[in-house]
Amino acid sequence: MDILLPLKIAARALRVNLMRSFLTMLGIMIGIGAVIVMVAVGSGATRQIADQISTMGANLLIILPGSTTSGGVHGGMGSQPTLTFDDVKAIRTECPSVLRVAPEQRGAAQLVAGNMNWSTELTGTTPDFLLIRDWKIASGREMTEADVETAQKVCLLGATVAENLFGDEDPVGKQVRIKGVPFQVIGLLEAKGRSAQGTDQDDKVFLPLTTAQRKIIGNAFPGTVGPTLVQAVSEARLSQAEEEVKALLDQRHRMSATKERDYTVRNLSEILAVSQQSATTMSLLLGAVASISLVVGGIGIMNIMLVSVTERTREIGIRMAIGAKQRDILLQFLAEAVLLTMLGGLIGISLGVAGAYGISALFGWPTLISGRAVALAVAFSSAIGIFFGYYPARKAAGLNPIDALRYE
């Protein structure tokens, strides 16, 4: 027996009523397409979050000063400069799980170069900062420890700042004025793009920390630093590095069980995990909502197949009279249902892929088409065809040949 015979018979039966077959497939087409689009949008959002946070660097902790209480008044993070240069040196030398430490001092200023000017964010820091952030130099050189120790008037420009001040020219070696103080541009940073919060990471200028504190941004509390980045030796030792930093700072700041810490340590890996979990949950919810249309499409297929069984009762009786078995009738109608869902599924996949690319092109949303999602969509559509097609096929196979021949 030709194993493809049921499919050939099913295809011939579906061609008899092309419009009805198309309308029957429509629910499956829309359902499959919607599932693929929704999963692509959710997966794209998850990937974008991971990419944006990864631009901040790997294996990172952020120490935020502040969070003090005085006279019953509670100050939030950053309200007091509670971190010092000595704290930074101690973390670097006494915490074995820590690879690099980079304190920051932030401010804002107007930069002037020739007849061009640009207002931007200033960050005073140390050479470890670029290594922690995995930020490459496009041209020129990096900041050195000597620049920090001697408070040199040098700076590194982000791509956005360089473009607005110098256009397409290489800014390295040129001079800019920050609050009237001349600075030499020693390096141009590679473009980083936008952060997870949507801010332009390239709209920044980096100075030696000592230069920023003494000549530009200022520091009302000498010897203190602002937010500090800490990079662990490896991802596996990130939690250990966090515990070592907390233990050291608790000791240096004389923290006790009854005294609230005057600093906060944040683990970026935990932030990434929470953000990705939220995006994944949203993706699953969107996929689940879209899957409802697949069930509706399956019910439509079952209804049409029941109508088809009723319309073709005499045909079924004739086939049984000339020797067709119940198994043959069952396979015939089951093949029709599966063929409907498979064709609808293939068209739905094409619509879903096109829709995902269309959304990305029109609205700029990141989309990521997963081969796994496409495979699941095909498998799900096949399962729907078998599930919703079995009852009508079973009903057709169970008809009495005599009653079927007498049916008008």
C-alpha cells in the first residue's frame, strides 16, 4: 500500500473546496505567525538587555557611597562621601578575588574647541576604568597612572563628543578647553552606543581623577571618591569578591550589627539576571496569548471536518462497500486535517518571519527569530491537526456502511 495515498486523497479533497480550505487554515496561519512574532520580540528584548548591560563590563560590582543617618535624618546613596582613596587602595591590595578597582568623580561642563562647543558629562577616574568597562581606544593612547599621580591636564573623548567638536577629524593631539582650562586630547574612545537606561555612553569625557577633583569638578571632601567600580577575577568568584569587599569596608568604617552601612554594593550580574527574567517572562506571556489563536484555529478545523464528514457520508459508504476498512477512512480524514494545519503552519511561519522583520524595520524594535520557536510552531500545528482532526476522522470511520449508502 502506498503510504502517501492518504495524503494524495486528502490533497485532492482539499482542492475541491479551495476557498473553504483557505479559510479553515486562516486561524492556524494567524496563530503560528503571531506566536513567532511575539517570541521574536520577546527574545530580541532579552538579547538587547544582555548586550546593553554587557557594555558596562564583566564580573562587576558597584560601590555607592552615602546612605548615612545623622540626627535622625536618613541620607540616601551618594548623600555623603563615605568612600576614600585609602578604601580603594585597600580593596585593590587586600581582596584576593578583586582584579581591578576604579573610583569615579562625575560632573558636567561645556567643552570648547575652536569655534565649536559641546556640553557633556565629565568623569574623573583611573586607568583601570577602561579595562573594567572593556572600552577600547580608537586612536591615541590610554590614560596612565602617571597622568593620575601628577594630575595631568589630558582627556579622552567619547565618540559623540569628538564628532560634535571636531567632525570627521581625528581629535588626538588637539586642544579643548574645559571651564576655561586647556586640556590635550590624548585618545578617542570606540563607540559604545546606548546604555540599558537609554543614555548615550559616548557623550562623555574622561579625565585623570586627581585632575578632575583639583581643577575641574572639585571635591569638598579631600581624599574621598564617588561611585567605585570593582571587577572580580572571574564570574565564579564575583559573589566571593562582594563578600570580601563588604567585610573589608565594614572593618575600615567600623560597622557593627546595629549600625547601618554607610555604603551600598550592587552586583550587576544580579541586575542582569532580574532584567532577563522579566523579559523572558514577558516573552512567554506574549507567546501564550498568541497561542490561544492556535486553539481557536484548531476548533475551526474540527468544525469544518465534521461538516465534511456529513457532506461526504455517501462517499464514505461507497468506499466501505468496495472494501475500504475503518483504518483507511480514519487515515483519509486525519490526513486532511493534518495537511490543513501543516500548510497553514508553513504559511504562518512565512508571515511570522516577515512580520518580525517588518516590526524591526518600521519601529526599530529588536527582534530575534529563534529556530527553536519555528520548530515548536511546526510541531504544535501538527499536534493541533492530529488532536482536532481525530474526532471527525473517528466519526467518519465509525459510520455504518449501510446507513452511509442510504444517507441523502
